[in-house]
Amino acid sequence: MRQNQLNLISKDPATDYTGMALEDTLTESLWDTTKNHTLHIILREPALLELARRKDPGVIVFCEKLLHSEDQECWFSALKALEVLNTYEAAQRLLILCGNSGTGDRKIVINVLARVLTSSQREGFRRLLRSIVTPGELDVSGWTATALRVLEGVCYELGITINDSTGQFTETITPVQFGARKESEKAS
């Protein structure tokens, strides 16, 4: 690996079957389980994720409570739920969380945000990405096309060459190539 190169990797996502068993469960029952604090969050998480899959508006408020919990499992469950919720509000909450997180947590949140990012959040994402992108290796599994393009732009700005083994880009992208691509896009 060259000194100023970022190698993109992608892992096959594991199939999650937890929601399948709950798809016929009433929303009220899911909320009863989700709010049952006598159960560990790991046992409540499938119900929360099913509510998020259903785009229940109460999920974002519940996630706020989980994000402020001292329990790290609650924090991760909230991130999963916000990713599954996949709404503008969920992405905005992830952006705010990124900005308020320390470096280690920021990397985790950015990875979740990148899987739900839309064009309306790309500028905030760009600023956050600039704070963590360094030469080395980056897992871009499930990242949206918008997130990948922002990554490409940030790498160009920082003079980092992208080596893409994921097939997301058609070639190895150098800052010079990216600049030429930008110029050809302006001309068309």
C-alpha cells in the first residue's frame, strides 16, 4: 500500500432474520416489549427494529433516551434503529450525534450515517468525514452512492488516492483523475 492511499473494502452483510418473526405483531405489543426495562436491551432490540422498519414516529424519541444511556448496548441499539428507520430526521440526528461524539464514536456513527445518507445531508457529512479520513483501510459496506461520492471528494481535497477493491468505483481514483472528472462534469 502506498503512503497516501485509502483502500476501500466491503463485507457481505449478514442477513438479519429478527424482524421476520415480528412482522405480524401489533405495534402496541412491540412498544410494550421495547419499553420493558426489566428486559435487557438485546432482548428488546428486535421489537425496536421492527418499529423502526414500520417508520413509527416514536422511534426517534425512544432512540434519544437510548443515546443518553450509560449502557453501551443501548447506544448501539439506538444507532441500529436510526439506520433501519432511514428517514431524514434519523439522518439529521446521526449528523448531530457525529458532531458531538469523540473520535472513536464518530467513526462508528459516520459509518451508520453513510448507509442512510441523502444528498441533503452531504455537506455536513463532508465536514465530518474530513475529520476521520486518513490513508489506510475503510469499510464502505452498504454506503449510499451519495456517501461514496462525498468520500471521493474528501479524498481529493486531502490528496489521498482511493484504491477501490469493492467495485463501487470503476477504477483506482487519484486526486488528478478526480479533478479531471469534476472539470468534465462542469463542461456537460
